[in-house]
Amino acid sequence: MAKVDISLDAELVVEVMVLAGVGSPQDAVELVVRDYIARGHRTEARTELTDRALREADVRPQEPRG
């Protein structure tokens, strides 16, 4: 896997380390990135179900009103 070197504000990294309970800046940043990706996937899954339900509702014939 390719590696990327970046610079981050030390205070941000220390805060993540404390919140996540990890002792390594590398582990802290990886944890945050993995969590962000997982949240994105969960959001996509939820919105996909909603979109599918809406599409199915649009396809069904509507009953006459009135």
C-alpha cells in the first residue's frame, strides 16, 4: 500500500489521541480516516434504501383521490 506524508497541527493530533485512547499519532490519524470512511459507507447504505423506496413508490400506480 502506498504511504502519504502530511503535516498536521500537533494539538489536533494529540486531542484525537486522547479521545481515541491511542498512543501513536499514526494510529490516531488512521483511526479518524477509517471512521470517516465507515460513516460515509453507512450513510450511502441508508440513503440508497430511502432512494429505492421512493423510486418504488413513484412506480406504483396511485389510487384515485376525491
